[in-house]
Amino acid sequence: MAISFANRFNADLLDQNYERWRKDPASVDPTWSAFFEGFELGSVQPKNGAAASQNGAPAPVTESPLQTRVDGLVYAYRTLGHTIANLDPLAHERPQNQLLSLRELGFD
């Protein structure tokens, strides 16, 4: 038997709270208010100057080359950061890993 939190009772509660929030945002719990603000933000149509859509579909998101390098930097530190951890309090030098150098990751 699968357990589902999305049953009819929850949908009715959600609709009731949403209607209350639309009339007066202060009338619902702050967590509900934050949820509905995010819900509304996600359904806002792009304004002039925003990325154009084709046939009602959202425009594809493209990353800049800088963002791609930053993502690579974050991934490298997540996977290899432990190799440069300073675990020996008596060591004079911090461990080095050339794979984590900025030049290796595409930065000057």
C-alpha cells in the first residue's frame, strides 16, 4: 500500500489556505505565506526584456562560460577538497593538490 500525502483533504486545505492568503497574506501562518509567495513567483510570466519563449514553452537556459567554470570549481572542491585538508597541526605546510589549482580549473 503506497502512502500519499496528497489526498483530497490536503488539497482542500491547500486551496482554503491559498484563498485566505490571496485575500490577506497575514491571515495564514508565515510558513504558508512563504510557500504561496514562492508558488506565485514560479507562475509569474516574464516581462519585457526577459528571455523570449517559443510556442508558450520557456526559453532554454544557457550558462555562461564563467558559470560553467564556477560549477566545475565547486564540484572539484566537493570531490577533492578532503585531499588538501590540514589535518596535522604540527605540519609546516598545507597539503597541495594540483587538480584544485585555480589555473587547472580555468581561472587566471
